[in-house]
Amino acid sequence: MNLMILGPQGSGKGTQARLLSEKLGLAYVESGSLLREIAKTDPKIDEVMNKKGQLLPDEVTFSIVKNYLEKRVPQGANILLDGYPRSVRQYEFIKDYLSSKGAKLDKAIFLDITDAEAVKRLSARRICSACGEVFNFITNPPANPEVCDKCGGKLIQREDDKPDLIQERLRLFRTSTEPLIRKLEDEGVLINVNGEQPIVTILEEILEKINNV
């Protein structure tokens, strides 16, 4: 089974993706971390993603995801894509790629939250500058607001987690992703879930809907 999970920034798709990948035995592919890792050594990508809070061109993102899949999951099966694709064009790219492997995207899970909730959650997020561990002052607070519980590193706020850039990221998400959501719904592969429910409730609902199709 190949799944994808998408939703606005702060919707909790990363949390659900990790839980689902463990529960269903799927290879977890998180596009955001892939792109951020590359941004560390590519100034152009860093400028677009982190400083401007904008999306990369579809061809660039697909190339990065494709290269990762070729190295880690070359058979194109039992994959969970987190945050990718996020536009109709990216979806066509990944569909064609999976088709070339004799595979397909079985279901797309959409976690929906309001923009106000997204801003609230993301503004409270902090990341360890040393090990990359993620904390949230609302849902997963560290013992010390400035220090990582895991390694003692300094906790920082990503530039694109500040309110003005969050609003821009949400605008871009809605613009690029809403047509994709309509397409996924038309193709009968979309599963809608309220992302403002408790984590366990969301997971149970997703599993129930997957098992009932």
C-alpha cells in the first residue's frame, strides 16, 4: 500500500505519518526534512524555503524526492509520503513515477485545520539546533523552554515559523494544494480527517477509513 498525507503547516501530519508508518510497516518519506537538509548546503534552496517561506519549483522538489526513493525504496511499494505531493503537477509527477514501477498511490489523507490553529501551533514550535529534535510549547513542551530535553542543545525558532512567514506559507499551501485536494477527491482516493482532534483519535479515524475502503 502506498499512502500520502497532506495538510496545512502545523496540522500534525508528521506525527500521524510516523505513527502510520510504524503501524502499517511503510517506508516513511518526509519531504520537508529532505528539503531542509539540502537547503543547508544549497544557498538558492535555502533562500526560497527558509528566508522567503516560498515553495520550490515542482520539478526541483520532484527530483529530490525521486532521487531519495530510488536510493531507499526502489521498488516503489509500501511508501508513506509526508507533505508530498502538494500540487496537481507534483501529483502527476509522482503518479507517473509509481506507474513506471508497476505501483500506484492508494489513498491520500488530508488533515484539515484552520489557519488560526496553524499559526498558533507553529508559533509555539521550537527545534534543537544540535540534534534537530522538535518541541511545541502547546502539545510537546520541553522541561526548559530554551534547552533540548534530548541532548541539552539550544532550542531555536525556525525563521519560517514566525507569524508573518507562517501566513505566507499558509497562503501558498492553500493556493497550490486546494486544486490537488479536489483532484484527489474526484479520483476517489481522498480521506478527509479533522486535524484538530486528539492525536489518538485522528490515528484511529485514519486506520478505520483505510480499512473500510
